[in-house]
Amino acid sequence: MTEITRADFGEWDWETVLESFYPVMAEIQDIHHHRMAGTEWTPYIERGNVTELIAECRAILAQLDKPIAEARRALARVEGGARLRAHRRAKAGA
């Protein structure tokens, strides 16, 4: 398999990666803003209520599901294009 190098990425790939990951970071910021007190996670659940704590954890994970899935698809598209350019480069140099 041909190694992907920096040259195999287009100038637009940087922006595509940043734009695809922005929603993930925005969700993380939202989670932090609404669910953290300073540097500690402070769930608004009665201590000892593991059922509700699990539900809150699942809600946080669900909040991240869509933006993470979309970012993964965008990263795969960028890497796929770079992989194709790397293959063409290697084939031309052979």
C-alpha cells in the first residue's frame, strides 16, 4: 500500500477537515457549558441513583453520535481522495 504524504492532500482538505470537526467541538463545548461546574462534571442526579446517571451518560453520548458520525465520513472522504492521489503518484513514478 502506498503511503499518503502531505503532498497528497489538496489545499481545500484542511478546511474540509476543520469544517467537519467543528460540530463535534461545538457539541463538546455545549456539553461542558451545561453539564460541568468548573473542571468537574456534576450530574444533576440524586447521588446513588445509578439508573438516572446511566440515562444522563447515554444522553451525552447520543448528543455526540451524529456530529461524530458526520465527521468520520468527512475524514474518510478526505483520506480517500489523498489515498487516490498517492496511488496515482506512485503509479506515475513506477
